[in-house]
Amino acid sequence: MSDSVKYLLGEQDIPKSWYNINADLPVPLPPVLHPGTLQPIGPADLAPIFPMAVIMQEVSVEREIEIPEPVRAVYRQWRPSPLYRARRLEQALGTPARIYYKYEGVSPAGSHKPNTAIPQAFYNKEEGVKRIATETGAGQWGSSLALAGAFFGLEIDVFMVKVSFQQKPYRRAFMETFGARCIASPSDTTEAGRAILAQNPNSTGSLGIAISEAVEMAARRDDTKYALGSVLNHVLLHQTVIGLEAQKQMEMAGDYPDMVIGCTGGGSNFAGIAFPFLGERLREGRNTEFVAVEPSACPTLTKGLFAYDFGDTAHLTPLVKMYTLGSGFVPPGFHAGGLRYHGMAPQISHLAALGYIKPRSYHQTECFAAGVQFARAEGIIPAPEANHAVKATIDEALKCKEEGVSKALLFNLCGHGHFDMQAYSDYVAGKLVDQAYDESEVAMALAGLPSVG
Amino acid sequence: MSDSVKYLLGEQDIPKSWYNINADLPVPLPPVLHPGTLQPIGPADLAPIFPMAVIMQEVSVEREIEIPEPVRAVYRQWRPSPLYRARRLEQALGTPARIYYKYEGVSPAGSHKPNTAIPQAFYNKEEGVKRIATETGAGQWGSSLALAGAFFGLEIDVFMVKVSFQQKPYRRAFMETFGARCIASPSDTTEAGRAILAQNPNSTGSLGIAISEAVEMAARRDDTKYALGSVLNHVLLHQTVIGLEAQKQMEMAGDYPDMVIGCTGGGSNFAGIAFPFLGERLREGRNTEFVAVEPSACPTLTKGLFAYDFGDTAHLTPLVKMYTLGSGFVPPGFHAGGLRYHGMAPQISHLAALGYIKPRSYHQTECFAAGVQFARAEGIIPAPEANHAVKATIDEALKCKEEGVSKALLFNLCGHGHFDMQAYSDYVAGKLVDQAYDESEVAMALAGLPSVG
């Protein structure tokens, strides 16, 4: 048995700044548009729902943005996270590839989400906000913001997609243990929720609906702001601690990735691992490849349109240019709930449209098979979302074996699967099925895209 | 907000030897007796169920026992585990106490159990064993041995107490993901199981019954051995990596514990954190206090007898002198399943009888209240077992506040509660109740103790 190798940094190696890829984009991002006027918006338009520090990060083109010391102090609880060389997996596959993974499941919420929940809570607290409203799908984000709320003394209201609220009572218990309020969405506490319920009392909800409810609550109350766990520039920015640490750890390993792999739902964990390396490619002309892996049942990057769309169902959010399946699209209820979003981060969409990021998609059963193989070799049960990255990595490693080449593959193991064991139970029992998305529903949702410019 | 401080060691600080407290006992342990003859047994008597390397550790009086390099190599995946100064909890309590905790939830199985599962699997593999049979209650131990089996290429059969098998399908899924077989106990695969089922077809099982089944399977098959996750000397020995690391980390902190606190079921996590410090007390005459915390519903140390008893229900195991509630006693079904054992490790029992370890007990609701308070301050949701240690620590910290003294309190946070969220859900909903043990059942079980000597 060969053994996994761990590359561990000291606390002094926690980055002092986040990396902002906007500084290195070969073409600037398309502007964000006002949902009413369809004209470019400025910081003031976002002030009702976000604290100003976050808004300024959203529009910044500075390459380095300082991480406040109180945020680094909380990061220190679990950061720097380990980077592993997966030697046991390499051996099991018989591959000449060098497989590395960064493990974000060491955070107290079990995923990468606290990397942005902590600074978002910090900035809100600094600006006197009392309460944050947000949405959550699988629960990783809601759990992380609940944790951050407990640390900074903020009330947290989480609108949880109803089907997940019902299927994942332990995620709800997690949030409530930290003192957060967890509301099944669509709910009767918002106009957006009541409108959906009036139309369909049995609605199981979607991220798009839950976002509408949370944004509405934030806009309506003076003491309340909104927080998003993915998609937006500032969220992706906060996640770059992952890749910045991984750069140092790859240096410790005396290696550099030929390919960086991450799963993509809204895009934050992928951006976290990839952007610091992608920035090096943009600045220094390296050949590193970047692979974004998404579920075949919600194929935003591989089958969506690159167009202006809303982030939510009720069309309360600004419009951004992104790969989208249409804000009216409700993906099937597969287990990787964190990847069930109709859109994709504008920065990732932009870089994919420019050819720097290569998307691919897999069905859930093959992803779980990869996850089980990974667990038996490396000891960690990945979150269903992360299994997509595992599957792509194993495929690439087997391709290396076929071709007799040794590539360095780096993927982000963005979280553990402790709250998703029902899915593994179904997989082990042979009950897991692949779900197809409804092509006509996507066509209809895309036909409904707003016509801009 | 003050911030938690993490004391992190490097890989070179993973201990090279385990610490064997048998070398420092002021009075030697009473002998282990054969279940048939009631005479002291020798290593050969244990050979049908344990590998010889483990048996020799069980009877060793050497102070330091070398950790094999392949075991250290696996430990490196998550060890050294962090030690934290719980400043946010101190602040929330307003206590002058210095609270430290060692966090074993960073292991891939989420608890301290892999510390012994890995070496036990290693020694079995070395001696040509193909399969290991074991029991599990809450599932922490079974999960850890499943993990170790996957790493070392051993088949693992886990007899899981039936009530837990039904209540904790995710623990079962965890074990099956690693390729282990998980059997509800009592089962019809063993004579011991069939005998219980004949008597009571609806038996919900107990650890004592599950041990009988696993021991019987190991004794019956030539290619199969048995492994225990607590109680025995060699298991406690393997867990001393916890305390040995904690000694170095307390040195980093420039502090030394006035009190070491751990929860006790079979005793392994308590011994892991406490024995290295207790050894220093025995050798150097320090004043450190040692507090073993158990559930009021299974009060082995606080209400049991110090007497010879069997480890299992079917009386297949040797007899050891220990605090016991009687091997016929079935504790109520409270949530801290890892503490539901009728006996206590002979080494801990012996040291408690000699006055070196002070036991105390708490009800589960007050323990969960402490766990929630801890989670909100420190970000980690403790396993229900660990909540007992948290409760005692908070009580001691509040006592320090009352008395205006600053003590250094060190406790072992032996695992996280990710697989126990139903309990937190019940607690948050106000549905958790305290259960009393049946005093007449204990009296009857104690009356049935074998008469020895």
C-alpha cells in the first residue's frame, strides 16, 4: 500500500489578500443591468441588499484585495486546508498521472462555503446590519452562513428549497443548532413566495424561487441585507484562498498542475481552486487546462446559452451575462443539490466563452461510482457535488494510463458527504437513477430570456 | 469577538511510540480470567480471536510500544490533530478558566476510533488474516474499521446493534461505502444471535449481544479474527497518540492542564487524552485531576460495582475486573450510543478504584444544551458522546468564575455530530427527554455476576 502525502502549510501561509481575476481578464466583463431599466447599474443600486464593502469588491478591478484580520482569525480555525497527493488512488487506477486534491471538507460546515460566509458576515456586521437573509439548496451554504452568524452575532434567515427542507432534516438541524431560522421555500412570508404558492400550492421550490424570497426580505427591511453563496464576483473572490494556498502547496510538492478540475453549480468552488492558476496562465502564458464539471441533468455550461438573464425566478435580481438554462427552468431533483442552478457565475461564463475553461458533464450514477472508488482509496466520502470533479479526474488519470503520459491533475474536493449519505445508501443498494432534464422546459425558459441590447 | 487559537504540530510530531500506562501503575492490574475455568489466562488462550501482536500489547508492561511505520503513514492523513484554546467559549462563559480541547473529529471517520482501527487492521493483515468481525453501537467504531479494512484490503463484518441499525441508516451507508458488510444484531448468522432471537424475536440488541456474535464468528472461522473498539488495554494504548500530541501542544501553549476531562463509554477516548498526563502524575507526583464523564442513564463508574464480569452477553469473552452494571444490563436507548456499555475498561476501572480518576454523570438534555452552546461559540457540533465532556468542562469553567480562579481545563472532543443530527433536531425542537436506567434491572444483572476468588 502506498500512502497519501499531505502538504500542510502554517498559519502564516493563509493568504493576506484574495485574488481578483477581473484584474487579468483579456476582455472586461459585460456590465450588470438593472432589472427594470435594463441599463448598467452602479454601486448605489445594490445598496439596499448588500453592504457597501461587498459591492465595492463586486466591481473592483484591483488584483489583490486585502483579507481583514478578523476574517483571517476565523479562517485560522481550519485553514490552511490540506492538499493531498492521492497516491493510493493512483495505485488503484494504475495510472502514471500525479493526482492532487485540495480538501475543503475540513471547515466546520464541511465545505468551502465558510470561506465566503465569514467575510460576508464580517462586512455586514461592520456596517451595522442586524440580520441576513439568504437561500440554500442542499444546505451547505445555509449551514455556513448560520455558522458565520453565530460567530459575528447576526440573525440568519435561510430560505431552504422545500424539497431539500423535507429530504434533508439534518441540514436544517445543523442550521438551527447554530441559531439560524430555516424556512421552507416557497413560503408565505414573502410576496414572491405567496405568488408561487397561489399558482402551485405544491411547489417543491427551486434556488431561483428561494433567492427571490431572500432578496425581497432584504429589500423590504432596513436592518436586513442579503447574502449569496455563489455566482457573484465577490463570492468567487473570497474562494480564491483555496487556489492561493494550493499554489504554495504545489510548490512544496515540486509540481505544477497540467489540469485544474472542479465541479460547477454557481461556480464558486471551481473559481476558488482555478482562478489563481488561471490568472498565472493569463499573465504568464502557461498551458494549464481548466475543466469545469457539471451534472448532465443541469448542463448550464455545456447546453445553455451565453446571454443576459436574471438570477432568480421572480426577476428581482439584476441581469448578468452568463451561461443559462433560463431562470424559469427547474432542474430535476438529483442528489448534487449544490449544482442545481439555472445559471453560472458571470466570470466563469465569460472565461468559458473565451475558451479558457472547458466544460463537461456527467450523469450522477457514474459520479457516485467514482466517489465510492475515491473513498475506498483515500478514506474520504466526497459530497455528491464533488463527485463530479472526482469522476473527471479519474477519467483523465485513466486517459494518461492509456496514452502513457504522466500529467499533474489537481482537483478541488470541495466538501464531504456526511449529510448526503442517503444518496450513497441508494447508490450502494443499486437504487440510484440518472435523471434527464426536460429539453422542452429549457427551450421554453430560454425563449423567455429578456431581450437586451 | 476573541478568536480561537489552534496549536498545530508537524508530521514529525506524530508520536513514534504509544504510551503504555501498565508500566506506571502503582498496583498491577488484576489478572484476566478464562470464562470456563475462571483461572488466569495466557496469550495462547486469546490466539483464536486476536492476532499475536495485539495480544502481546494487551499484556505488555513496556512503557513505550513502537508504532509501526505503515500505521504512522496512515495516521499522517489527519494527524497530528489540532488542539484549540476555546477563547470564544471562554468569552461566552465569562470565565477566567483557560479551556483547551483536542479535536479528533478531523479523522476521515469523524472520531478518535481510527487511531486503533488502523493498527488493528495492520496487525491482522501482517498475520495473514482475511476478515475481521466486530460489533458497533452508534457506528463510530464500525465506520472506522470499515475504513481501515478498505485501506489494508481486509473484509469487514460489522454486527450493528439492531436499534442503531434501524435508526442510523447513514452510518450503515458509511460502512457499506467502504465495502464492509453490516449485519443487524441479534442476527441469525450466529448461535449467540439465534439464541437471543429464540428468546425474544423482537430484541433490539445491545453491545453485549453484538460482541457475542462477532467473537463467535471469529472463533468459528480460521481466516477471521475479532477486533474491539474500546475497553481492552491495547485499544486504550493505541489511543494515547491523542494525549501524547496534546502534551506537546500544551507545551506550545506554555500551559499545563490542571484538569483533564473526557467522556467514558468503554473508556478509549478518555484514556487516549488522559493516560499520558496521568502517567506524568504517577511518575512525577503532579496534581492534575482526571474527570471521567458518563451518562446518568448508564452510570458504570458512578453506580456500578468493581468486580469480575464478562464483556459480552453470551459470556464468550474472558472475565475482567471492572466497574460494571452487569453483563445482562441493557441501557436505555439514549443518543450517545457510544456510551451505552455495561462495563468499563479495566485500566480505567483500576485507576478509578485507586482514586486517580474521578467519575461523574450527567443527563442527556443538559449535555446537549452544553453541546449547542459549544457549537455556537466554537463552530463544531460535537458528537453526543463528546457533549458529556463539554458539559463537565463548562461546569468547571463556571466554577472557576464563581471562585475567581483560573484553571487550565483540557478536554477531548472525540468526534463530530454529523451522523447524530436527529438528536440535535430533537433537542432544538424541545423533544429530547432524559431517560432513567432501570435500577431493578441493574440489581438483577449485578446479582448475576460470576463469583470469583
